[in-house]
Amino acid sequence: MGHWPNISPILTVTMKRCSPFKGPFPSYHKPISLLDSCKSMEQIKQAHAHLITTGLLLSPIRANKFLEKLAFSSFGSILYARQVFDQIPFPDLFLHNTMIKAHSLSSTSSYNSMIIFRSVVRGLSLTPNRYTFVFLFKACGNSLGLLEGEQVRVHAIKVGMENNVFVTNALIGMYANWGLVEEARRMFDCSVERDLYSWNIMVGGYVGTGDMDRALEWFDRMPERDVVSWSTIIAGYVQVGCFLEALDLFHKMLQIGPKPNEFTLVSVLAACANLVALDQGRWIHVYIERGEIKMNEQLLASLIDMYAKCGQIEFASKVFCNGRGLRRKVWPWNAVIGGFSMHGKSKEAIEIFEQMKLEKVSPNKVTFIAMLNACSHGNMVDEGRGYFESMASCYGIEPEIEHYGCMVDLLGRAGFLDEAEEIISSMPMAPDAAIWGALLGACRIHKDMERGERIGKILKEMDPNHIGCCVLLANIYSASRRWNEAKVVREEIELNGRKKIPGCSSIELNGVFHQFLVGDRSHPQTKQLYLFLDEMTTKLKIAGYVPQFGDVLLDIDDEEDKETALSKHSEKLAIAFGLMNTAPQTPIRIVKNLRVCGDCHEATKFISKVYDREIIVRDRIRYHHFKKGICSCKDCW
DNA sequence: CTAGGGTTAG
């Protein structure tokens, strides 16, 4: 009876209900609302004991409430619900529906929904109703196959349920979930009744297949649009990397659409983070703080992520600290650990992880990716090994291929190339191109030419079109002065259809984005920009900067044509543009789609000194904070 | 006493 204080609220009121003296409220509400107030499995079990001893479990209504609590609350357990359900003598259709729904939510248990459904129609000869079909189609769309879906659909037709708008929508959703949007559309077209939901499901279906053109087409044709319709499109834009479009639509939504909600803002913040749109991100933060939107864990995580990706890691950490009370879930923790990690602040990441343990928040696989990356950036090999091993032994999280990739990167970067290769051969899954790429990168850093050549060949066979890796291989050849072989690989890259992504950097000035490609001359200020660039290069040279023309070794991803040369690399254009158009001392934030090349890195260090500016560059993988001639990455990236 | 739509992190 150690938990007696916990149980008392349930007991008191429920017993009141059993007493002949009824309170001022309809008595049946009370025990239900108190069951609702259960806050832990302990309390649920106590409620269970009580329901058994009072015989209340025999009431279908009460039993159903109890099952729902078990199946749908965050601390509940479907297994427990199933056991309770199995002990109910004659469960009615209602209870069966609840169990079908309970199993439909998790993709690993969806087949149980089907088993229960079969027992309903075969064993019990009950006639399923529209609720049954809604839950079942959900289960099918989640993880079951076409076969089951069709069976259920035929059954729905048989019992005359196929024209109920809820059932039709669930059916459309099932096809959309499978990625069969055209099938979904056929259902939509021949449905006798449709509503806003039907449209939203179709828009979501096209977004799910990445077909933004179609999604927009449907969005435009909608008779009415609600916050979900808008949010779906915005999220879709973010998913396919059209961040500017996402922000544009968000602005339009603010002008003519419904009020955004927390879902909308999560997507918008992701767009801001990717664009390094700090001003707009701040605006969202203010919007939330004004009380327009209720803050939740996801939103907090998105804010932290946005600030971190906009280079404001200190502020990101402050937002996390202020977010007390919203730290039960893993998301804000992952966001702040990931932020520290990408800014090379390994110690801080580890501190947060320790704090997380103290507050008893369970890490997940993303937490460990962030932690391993943090160790990698801080050269903390032993710590990294420790975290990697603790995943399975302490937290029951089996390492996935990404985690192995982090380990290869960590070990390789630190020079443990043999151990890194052993990790690859001991992995339970087949290594992918990213894994070999990490090892190849390590070979380049540590100038292990033999291994590099061997790995490079494996990689090239695996994915001949992976330009980055081919470039790496070519660099390894040229670094060991094997010019002919280097030339062959380079020519192959050319022949392979020039799939190389051009370097592209952008900068936000007063909420407007300016993008620069390599050697870009399309910007209206081009003339001044190139004049400024010349002047800048001269100043840098006076300060001691030496262009690293011949250094193909460090020229990892940036294999632009020789004649466009280093001085026109996109980040130099963007930085110069930033210097021209902002007041002295203003920090300059650049985002680049590829990795920074060695020469630009060197030049930026000088720029930060010569112009006395803080320059924050986000490349494809991590951040570089340049200040007074020094970069936060300590020249290791 | 049951229903339907959409999120984050590498």
C-alpha cells in the first residue's frame, strides 16, 4: 500500500458514486473523469484493481474508458489493454472497435487489428460499423498490404458502409499512405460525399510522393482551405527543400489564410533554419511569446534548432534553459545537443546529455547520432566509444547504419583507420556509400594512400555517380602524385554527365535572400561586387593571405572549373556582398550548400581579421565561426 | 462511451 496517497482521488470519488448519496453532478461523469486523471501506470493499475473489485469492468462503457486509457495514453500499454480485453467475458462491437484502433496506431501491431476484425465477422458474427472500417483502413494504410486493404474494402461494400464520408476518407487515406495517390484520386472522384478532409488527404497524398506541382494544383482547386491545407503545403515545400517557397506561402497565409498553428510553425521554423533566416525565425519566436500559439516540445525543439542553425548557439541554449517544464520529451534535448555538436562544442553536448540522464528523459537514436557527432568534432574517441557501447547495453537502442557511420568518422578522423575498417566489417548490415565515404575522407586526412585507393575503388563500384567520392578519390591520386590516374577519374566525372552540384551560398539582408552561384554575375550589384572582391583580395594578401590554388587536396567538393578559380567561389561572393551592405561590426551569416574549400576557409579567416567581422558559415555538414582570424573548427573539418 | 487530416532532430 505504499502508493496509497496516489490512489485516493480515484477511490474517494468512485466510492462516492457507489454511495446512495449522489453529488450535485450526474454521477457517471465522475469516475470517468478521474480515470482520465491517471498520470502513471501505477495509478492505472490501481484503477484496474478497483474496477475489478467493484465489478465495474463488466460495464462496457466503463471497460471501454479503461481500455482507451491503457491504449492511448503515453504511459499506457497496448499489451496490457489486450490482456484486459481478453478477460472481458462478452466484449461488444464497441470494445472491439477500440481494440482495432489501439492496434492500428503502431505499425508493428497493425496485423492484430486484422485478426480482431476477422474474429468480429467470423467468430462473433457481429456486423462491423463505420467506426470499424475507419480504424481498419488506418491499420491497413499504416503497415498492412494491399491484400488486406482490398479485403476490408470489399467487406465495407458488402455491408453498405463504403459511402460513409468517414469511411471513404479513411480509404482514400489508406491509398495515399501507400503512395498510391492515383488510386486515392479514383476513390476521391467516385465518392458520393466529400468534405474538407477528403481534399486535405489528397493534398497530403501528393505531398507525400513529393509531387508539389500536383499538391498545389489540388490546393488551388479546393473549395475551402483550413489551417491543415496550408500547413500541408508549407511542410511539403520544406520536405523537398523549397524553403523560400515555404516562407512565401507562410506570408500569404498570414495575409489571407487561417491563423497558423503549432504544426505550421514547426515547418516554417525548419525553413528558417535551413535558410539561416534569423530575422524571420525571431519573428516567429516573438509571435509565439506573444501568446498567439501555445508552446509545446516540438515547437521548442524547432526554435532551438532554428537558432542553432542560424549560428546563434548561445541563444539556442538559452531558449532551451528557459524552456523548463517542456523537457519531458526528447526533442528539445536532441535539438540542443545537435546544436552544440554542429558548432563543435562537444563538452557542452556531453553536459546536456548528463543533465538529460538526471532528469530521466530517455534518449533515442537521434540523441546518439548527435552525441557521436559531438565526440567526432571534439576528437573525443574514448567518450564516443563509450556512448556507442552504452546505446544497446544501457538504453536498448540497437545501433543503426548511421551510428556506425558516426563511429567510422570518429575513429577515422582520429587516425584509428584499422579500427574504423574493423567496425565496417563487423557491422550487421551492408555498408553504404556514406560509410565508405567517411573512411575515404579519413584516408585523405591521414594521407593513407594505399587504403584510400582501395576504399575509393570499392566506393566507385558501389556508386559510380557519387561525384563527391570520385572527387575524393581523384584528390587522393593527385596527392600521391599519380597524375595520370587522377586525370582518368576526373575525366570520368566529366563524362558522367556533370552531375556535380554547383556551389551556392546565400545571405539574408533585412529579410531578403541573396543567393550566389560560383562566378555568379546575375546579381544587380555585380559590378560593385567584383570591384569590392578585387579590393578585398588585395587587402587579404597584404595581411598575409596566400591563395591555395594548387591545393586540390583540400578542394573536396568544390571542383569548379579552373578558370572560375577560387576567388569566385560562392561563399566569397556572399561574404563580400555582406561586407558591402552591412554596417561595421555586424556579424555575417552565410549558408553554403557544399563543404567549404580549403582556400575559402583560409581566406575567411583573414577576412574576419582584416575587416574585424564575425563570420558564421554553415556548410553542408557543420558550422564555422570565424573571429579575429581564427575558426571555431580549429581547421579540422 | 468511439471517427477522419499534418510536425522535429543526423
